Amino acid sequence: MIEVSAVSKVYDSSAGSVEVLNGLDLQVASGEAISIVGPSGSGKTTLLNILGTLDKPTSGAVKIGDQVITELDEINAAQFRNQTIGFIFQLHYLLPQCSVLENVLVPRLAGGWTESAADSQARAEALLKEVGLKDRITHKPFQLSGGEQLRVAIARSLINTPKIILADEPTGSLDPVSGERVADLLLETNLSKGVALVVVTHNATLAGKMQKTYRLEGGKLG
Ligand SMILES: Nc1ncnc2c1ncn2[C@@H]1O[C@H](COP(=O)(O)OP(=O)(O)OP(=O)(O)O)[C@@H](O)[C@H]1O
Ligand SMILES: [Mg+2]
């Protein structure tokens, strides 16, 4: 499903150049759940951004399904991302002026979908029910707890039925019990929908729940 070959990333700026990834290889099978751990600054977010077509490597290639994503131009990358990948960021970027339901529907706003608005809304409501928020759909994000906001972000990441979910520190700001529930929710999604899951985390319990754990250090995975 995901095939990363010899990916290197160097950030160049007037402040100097930083080599973050150095000939990194990774393979993730369809429906597999993996975690990536490693020290702060080791390049975990950089790697997720490259997997998610939000950034390009300095050299090397990433293939997702049949598509070499590192060759896509901006417009095709955006379309590919919208149709294939669900993102869960630590700062989940919910739109403050929109309701919970509207936030989940944001990824439907991009073109290329044939589903009716009513059907999209029905699926958004079903996803919010799955994450335990069916009574909160007309609330605004600020009226929810941090864990509840994260669950909105999880529902949003699933609305386009992605093949891959990329999650960056999804439990970072949560207490252990809420963190556990979010971890279980992600794994349930992985199992029931066959979505591949790549989770970056400092949380050893969360990392240990995935089928494989890789450590990013010195620009490579071990
Ligand atoms: N745009 C940029 N320009 C220059 N350096 C950058 C840029 N983005 C990230 N870096 C550097 O690249 C390195 C890796 O950053 P990255 O955010 O991928 O680390 P991380 O493993 O996600 O860390 P954390 O666990 O703290 O989130 C860091 O040293 C960071 O300072
Ligand atoms: Mg990071």
C-alpha cells in the first residue's frame, strides 16, 4: 500500500541546512497499523507530511497503491490526498465558526464527489455516532473537551473513506483514559474499515497497540 524508497529530506535555508531523513525505507501493507516513535526533532512529522503529499522529499520516492506520489504536481497531489488520505493532526484545526457536523463535512467540499449532500450528511452523522458524539453535532468546537474535539477530527478524517490514516501525536494532549479511548477508536477503524494506519506518537502504550513499531533516529527507521 505504501512503499517508501531511499527518501531523504534536507531543509535548506539561510539559517543553515538540516538533514532530517537520510535514505529512509518503509513498507506498509494495505490495512496494516504501524507506529513511529523517536526523539523530538528526529523527523516524524516531516515523514508524515511526505507520506501525505503535503511535502516532497529532497530525493527518493514514495508510492501509494499504483501512484508514485512524489511525482504528482500540486493540483493532482491535492486531489489524491483528498481521496486517499485522512489526516489527524495534534492541533486538529477544527473550524471554530462551524458546527461539529459541518467540520466533519469539510473534506466533502473539494470537487470530484458524486454523492448527494443529503447522503454525505447522513454519513457524517453516522460517523459522529460511531465516535460517541451523536448528541453534539450542532455544537461548536469550543463547546467540546479536547478529547471530544479530537474525536470530531477522527470522524472528519474518515468522511472521504480514505485508504490510509496518518495521525500525528493523536493522544498527545489527552489524559490517559481519553487517550486510550482514542487509540481504541483508531484501531477499531483500522480493523472494521481496513484502513491502513500510520501513527506517530511518544506514547508507548499507543505505539504498542499497533502491529509494528518503528523507531526514527539518525534519519532512518529501525
Ligand atoms: N521548514 C523547516 N525548515 C528548517 N528546518 C525544519 C523545518 N521543518 C522542520 N525542520 C527541522 O527538521 C527536524 C525534524 O522536524 P520534525 O517536525 O519532523 O520532528 P519530529 O520528529 O516531528 O519532532 P517532535 O517529536 O518534536 O514533533 C527538526 O530539527 C526541525 O527543526
Ligand atoms: Mg512532530
